[in-house]
Amino acid sequence: MVRFVFSVDDLARTRFAISPMWELVRSLVALRDPSHAALHVSWLRSVSGRLDGLELERAVALTPPRGFTPDFLTPPPSGPLGSIADDLAALRATRTAQIRADMELFRSQQPRGAATAEPWLAHPRREVRRLGDLLEAYWTRAVEPVWPRVRAFLDADVAYRSRRLAAGGPVALFADLAHGVSWDSDHLDVDVPVHEATFELGGQGLLLMPSAFSAIRPFVIDRAPWQPTIVYPARGIATLWENAAPAPDGLVRLLGATRAAVLADLAAPRSTTEVAERLSLSPGGTSHHLTALRDAGLVNARRQGRVVLYVRTPLGDALIGNGA
């Protein structure tokens, strides 16, 4: 168990972030671990044949299903949404001392860690450069095509958790964060295998990262130089690869079939174009329905770069629930 001890400043500095690099690295586990793969069958089918020629064994060896994974592989993002370009740059720029420290720990904790760690300890700069190139190619083929869907799914979790925090404080936020995570007075306990520590946050705050590909248990990062972090399974992981859900009959009678379908599809933030494609609607008609739902207080709209994303409000969630 790892215990994070909070001060008032730590609660004020607790934040959420989404890490493309974390999803990339953990997706490698889904490629070969049945306990993870079962949740991602649709994605696994989509990458079949697209990974030929990539020597993924070198990367997979660093990501065991259980136990320590070198922290330098997944540097937590400095802002709310990391970019894969920034993450890969941070990986390639990892200090040699950090690489060696992580690989020494990996060698001591993993049953076959010695053979994997040997080239890293002997030639850390060469190995991190090769790994960066390999992961960049893997991202392009395997993760980038589905990243809009994964990101929208993770955005929806952050929106839900933020509402919980605003409504009920840390008690509400951590109550259903993940199995094995519990809040008590001024500290947060996280059940993790083979690791026990008590960590005074000391004003740093805690970084919370939802994950689509870490769907079984939470992870912690509590080693310098990164901000203390909990990675937890995003809620509703079983729905990630589902197509648009049908609208409840009661909602169809209330709003009409098309508008009800649009509302039902907005559990995660989506753009007008994405909703139109998922529901086989015209962009103009979709925009009209989204505007009507927004004016009725059933969806919120927020600009993210050049795109406006729509997601259900708590009132919209309640209406979906009652319609079902």
C-alpha cells in the first residue's frame, strides 16, 4: 500500500491530466496479456497486420503486466493534456542517471529483469533513442488512429470527476475513483502490489490520470523527479469500443428519435463532425440538434483549439437515466 498524506495546499494543487504516452505504453500490455486484452478486442482486431516489421519485443520487455515499469517511459504531463510529440521528446531527453536508476530497480524487481536491463545500463543513450523511434512508429500505426475516441473517453471521465470534486470535495472524488483507493481524513491509500510507502505530498499536490488501457487496477508514481501521480481505470471502460448506444424509448417519445440519439451519444465529449459520423447524420442537421440541446441545458459546449466539443450536463445524464 502507498499512502499519500495531504495538506490543504496539496488539495488545492491536486489536478487531472491525460497522458498519450501512458496509453501508448500500457497498450503494449494489452497486446500480449489476456487479462487486459479482453477489454480491447475491437482495437486488437484493428491493429492486426499493421505492426509487421516493428521490433516490439524490446518495448514489451519493459512493460510487464505486474510490478515495476521504468518511470522514465511515462513522464506525467505538465499540463492537463499531454501531446505525444512532447512525451516522446521528454523520453528521449531523459537524464542518463535517471535511466540507470530506473533500470537498476527494474533489474532487481523483475524475474527476467537482468537480461532486459543489461543493454540499458551499458548504453543508455543509444537504447533510449532506439526506443523513442520504435514507440513513435508504433503510435502512428496502432494508437493514433483511435486516439480521438480514447481521448474523448478520458475527457468524459475527467469531466465526471471534476463534478464530483466540486459537489462533494475529496470525499466524493475518491469514493469511487478505483477499487483499492480509499480516502480517510487527510490521507489517501492506494493498494498496489509489492510496494509500501508513506509519502508526504508537502505542497506538491497529486496528479490524477484516468487511463483506458490500465483497466484493471490503479498505479502510482511516487519517485522523483515527477509529481506524485495516481493512474486509475477510467469509468465505463467496457463501453470504450462500443458504437453509438440506442436512445431509450421514453427519451425518443419526448425528444424525437434523432435528437434523443444525439443526446444518448454524448456521454463523452464529441465534436459535431464526430457525432454526425457516428450517427450517420448530416453535419448541418447535427449542429441544429446540438444547439437545441445546449439551449435546453442538456449539453455543454466548450472550445478545444479549433474544435467545439459537446457533452451531456448532469441534467442530460439524469434525463438519459430516467428515459432508460
